[in-house]
Amino acid sequence: MATHLHSDLHFAPARAELERRPDGTLRMRSPMKLAAGARAIGEWLEHWASKAPQRVFIAERSAPGWRRITYHEALESARRIGQGLLERGLDASQPVAILSDNSVDHALLALGAMHVGVPVAPISPAYSLMSKDYAKLRGIFELLRPGLVWTADAAKFAPALAAVGASATPLDALLHDAPTARVDEAFAGIGPATLAKILFTSGSTGMPKGVINTHGMLTANQQMLAQGWPFVEDRPPVVVDWLPWNHTFGGNHNFNLVLRNGGTLYIDGGKPAPGLIDITAQNLMEVAPTMYFNVPRGFDLLLPFLERDAALRRNFFKELDVLFYAAAALPQNLWERIERLALDEKGGKLAMLSAWGSTETSPLATQVHFHIDRAGVIGLPVAGCELKLVPSAGKLEVRVKGPHVTPGYYRRADLTQAAFDEDGYYRIGDAVRLADPNDASRGVVFDGRVAEDFKLATGTWVHVGAVRIRLIAAGDPVIQDAVITGHDRDDIGALVFLNPAAAHDMTPESLRERIAQALRKLAADTGAASSTQPVRAMVMTEPPSIDANEITDKGYINQRAVLERRAALVERLYAGAPDVIRL
């Protein structure tokens, strides 16, 4: 009998209430009632500073080891920073703009600002350091009109600051004065509707949108998380994490999970990129996490290190209870490689979990709190969250309602109005399907982005997400990502982005043959159905551009933006150019 992953962790029961409407719409919710959460994010910090003052809350690598900050030290610094911001006249209408990667100082500034009711806006460093025209940064600053700007490296960010006409305030200037009663009064005035953060979406087209994140949204969302995963309250989580805090996955889901439950967050200075992934491996050699979070591209690059280094593998798995992926679908081949390692190291005693949501949902909307044996299932609605599944183009478009959903977009009433339907559900733009149409408790499966799907000239729908995942799996490890083509054409094609490490030593001829093999494998697996089978592909020599919205700094490809920017290459793909790889 085959051995599978299993876990002794305490989960909420896998249950769901499903209501079917005459028009085909489904409404799905958890039978669990949502318990009350904290009033403000600062309540978590005050709680752990009192209960476990000397426990390390956050750490970052610095020569010769780690800079560690306890809960007591974090609260003291946050209160001092809050005092400094109040003395500068900041309030809810003047956000703090943070231009920085994750760092201890970034965390302290954010906590200090939110403690006194001043919202923070962490902005992707890529808009400052990788952008050539600073257009997104300018648009964000025009919208925000920040009361203070901070960066961890004023020299490195100097050109970007000049482009937006801003100057940075050093953190030391905010730590100068001891906190007074003004800090306590400001903290006492925070309620569920108080603005905590403004997080910017990557934006499929145009300028990023500023998503309002209130204290009530974020504290409710962590209560939702803990009710599905009660085990987070049994063992303070130890997390080694690179995911950027200007995104909701790293900045809300993971950071707040650690803070709410009295855990320790080791900031990983690595990233899922050649060269930088080595830093992640080094950190995981030194710190054994109890929970590990990543996006599929991160697992893709980390797995070779775990597979070839027994000492790293041993340390990585020895305390690990949960391995979690989100932000994009995990190809099944990666799932199986992780599963093999977990079986070897832990006898399968590991929970592989996922969840689903967006910046607008804090982010958790569905959560896997039961055993799954393959990628794709994104769980059940969390307590207090209701899903509305609306038939659309042969799929079920999913919409979300609950106390964790944003009230709207910062200073954009027009976008806010368009984001919600007539019943007040947020239109997230994704599709899902029931894992088992006869048993809602089996959860829902991510079924792609509604806006990405298209019809062939035959009128047949192409479900882009499923085709992309199958192509990546068939081309493993050479194909890192792909954008699917074929709108109003006779057949499906693909613009292929290579995995640099896997393709490095291959000749152009062997690369073409490897991709042709992937096309042939898909044809064999799918029976060459026109709506599921790419018959042509072209290798992209230019990586996806962050300035053109083609990729986020989490490594998620934007299908629509790539197709728009590379329209000439799509024409070339269908014109039968010599560099086109055919089935």
C-alpha cells in the first residue's frame, strides 16, 4: 500500500453549507460562527509583550548572525515611533509611504504607525529600483499624498525619491522621544473601521489600485485563520519568509499570523531567483521553521537544494508541521517532488495546505483545513465568509462577502462601485468549481481567472489556467512559465519562458526538442482536443517586464499584459515563423 502525507494537527471540521438558487447561482458558507477578534493590530503586540516579553518576535540576518527583536522591544519601539509620527502631525489622512524590502526597521515603523492610527503604504521596491520611468511610483504618490516617506537605503532609492519629489525621514528621528499619553489616547481611538494599510495591486493594466485595509478586516481575517487552523494557537509558529510585505500574502497572512499567535518571524533576504535562492537555502540551514510558505516559483527553485543537500533537507523538515503554497496554482510535478521528500524525512507526517483570496479579502477567503492529496483544491469558506458562485461562460465566477472584505479603493469611488455586485459581494474575477458536486465539504478547486479565458474561432472556450499548468508540468523543468494564446484563432499556442537554471547548458536544438516533446506529451494525454492542446510554441528571449505589468515581484505572470505587449510575437507565432516550435 502506498504511503501518503498525513498530519496530527488539529483542524476545524470540513463542513460547508450550500444553497442552490433557481438561476444556477450557489451560495456557500462555513457553519462555524466567527468569534470576536482583536480591536486593533496593536492589541496582539501588547498581549505578547506582556505575556512573553523576551520571546523573539522578528529577526533579520546581519553580520555576524541575526538581529533579533523581542516582543517587549518591538512594543517599546512601536510606541516611540508612534509618538514621533504624532509630533509631526500625521493622522489617518496622511499615510506613511515605505519604500523598502522587508526588514526589522520596516516592521517597527509599520507597527508604530498603525498603533496610533496612521496608515502605512508599503510600496513595491521594484517600482523604485527596477522601473525605468517611475510611472507607477509617480501615480501611487499622487494618490497617496503621504505625510512621511521612509526607506531603508536613502542612497539606493535617491533617484526614485527625486522622481516623485520626496525626501526620506530616518527611523532614528522617530525613535528620539519617549512615548506620552498621546500614544495611549491614539491607540484607544482605533476601531474596526480605522484604516491600517493601503496595499497596491499589481494591476493587470494601468496604474496599481490602492486597496483599503482596515484594522477590523485584518484582525477578523486572523480570527478566521485560527478557527480553521486551531493548531496555530497550540505552538507559536516559527516562520522563515521572503514574501514581500507590500503584498497581502507576506504582509497580512504571514506577518499577522506570526504576530497574532506569538510566533517568531525570520526575514529571509532571499528570493525565488537565481543567485538569491542560495540565501534562502542558507537561512533554512540555520533556522528550522514550523510552517513554511511560498509561491510555486519559490518551490520550483528551492527543491533542487533540498533534493541534493541532506543536511539542509534534515533541518528544513525536522520541526515542520505545515508546508503551504498560494498565489498561483502549484504544478502537480512540484507537489509530487515535495511529497517524496516529506515521506523520506518525516514518514509523511506533514500537512501540505493551501488557501485562496486577494488583497481585497485580507487575504484569506477559503482555506484548506483537511487532508488533500494533490494540488488544486483551495479549501472551504472560512468562518464569517460567504461565497457567491455565479454561472459565467461555462464556469462558476466566485464573489466574496464578509468582515474581511475591503470597503473599497483609496480615493477611487469609481473603482469601488465597480468592484461590488448588486448584493454587495466583491467581484474577485476568479472561477472555482466544487471538488465533488455532490459533497460541498470536499471544498472548491481554483478554475482560473474569468478574464483570462477565451474562445477559439470555433466558439470553443479555452480554460487558460488549466492549459498553462499542464504545459508547465509536461515541460518540467525547462518551462518555467507560459502565456496561452489563441483568442479567435483556430488553435492554441504558447509563449514560453524558460527556467534559466534548467536551460543553461542546453543547446538551442535540444531546447526546441524538449519543448516539442512537451507538446507531444500533452497531445497524448488530452487526446489532441483543440481546446486543451497547444500545437505551437515560441521561446521568449526577453524576460517578463515589471514596468509593463507582465510580472509581479512575487513572480506571477500577467497573461493579458504579456499578450498586449507582445502582440507582434503572437502574430509571428501564428504566421509560422522559423523559430516557432510545432506539434
